[in-house]
Amino acid sequence: MTRTVYYTATTLDGFLADPDDSLAWLMRQDLDEEGPQNYGAFIAGIGALVMGSTTYEWVLDHLGATGEAWSYAQPTWVMTTRELAVPEGADVRFARGDVRDLQAELAAAAGDLDVWVVGGGDLAGQYADAGLLDEVIVSIAPVVLGAGRPLLPRRLDLRLEETSRNGAFVTARYSIDGVLLEDRT
């Protein structure tokens, strides 16, 4: 059965990126690429991706700066209202509106594998609001930013399923118990 998973890294104070959308804090952390909850094992179980336009633009900027090619073999949907470039050879599709309207297409593309909500936090929150987010897997870095893009700007009940250490990170896997709609302001 296809699950929808938010897999990401965060600072100790719950930010994905600093106020300038920089991930410099993340790129300097020690990580065992074969360690617990590693990216290679995770991506092997992913059949489709969905990301917000800010995340997509960060990926494109990173590719341009490093000269790397698009690294996702899976079809990728970008939630946006704007026209954006598509890297050569990439299977990138654009969508807008309610994430519920896209879920059947994502699940069909994923087949027996999972859907990865790449980012950002608000997009993962939209999936949680719609009752479509099954799991959150997060690597917590020993960094405090004080401000930036929040990990998940929603109030959710989560159930801790697993924790590990991977290099400098504490990794945690949570299942979703529920969205606390009555508590959201």
C-alpha cells in the first residue's frame, strides 16, 4: 500500500532553512550515508515525489551552482501557480490547488512504492490537513537558527515509532495520530 511520507532534516529549534532559505547549516553536518534512516534506503522505496515551488527552486539553484544533473528518477510534481523551468531529462509536472486532487495521480505513479513530500513544511501540513500524510521521518541537527522556514507549521499529534543516531543527527520516525484543527490559530 502506498504511503505518503514527509522525509526531511531540521534544526533543533524546528527550522528547515534559515530566513534566507539557506541550507548551509545542513550541508556541514556529519552524516553516515549508510547509517540509520539514510537517504539511499529511503529513496529506494519512493515511487513519486511532490514538492513546493520554493523547494523546487532551491533544487534548481543548487543544480546550477554545482553543475549536477537532476537526481530524481521518479516523476516529480511541483505545487506552484507560476511557470518554472524543467531540467533536461527530468520528469517534472506542475500542479496547483488542493493536494487531495493530486493524490490519486501520485499514488498511481508510485505504484507499490511510497510518495515523498519533499518540502516544504507548509506543503506537508496541507497533506496532514487533508488526512493524507502517513509518516514523518526527520533528522534533527545540532543547530539552532532562531528563525526560518518551520518544519511543520501545524499542530499535529504524532506517535514516535523509531529513533536512532546517524552521525551528528538524531533521527526519528513518527506516524500521524491526527491533526489538531481545534488548536490551530
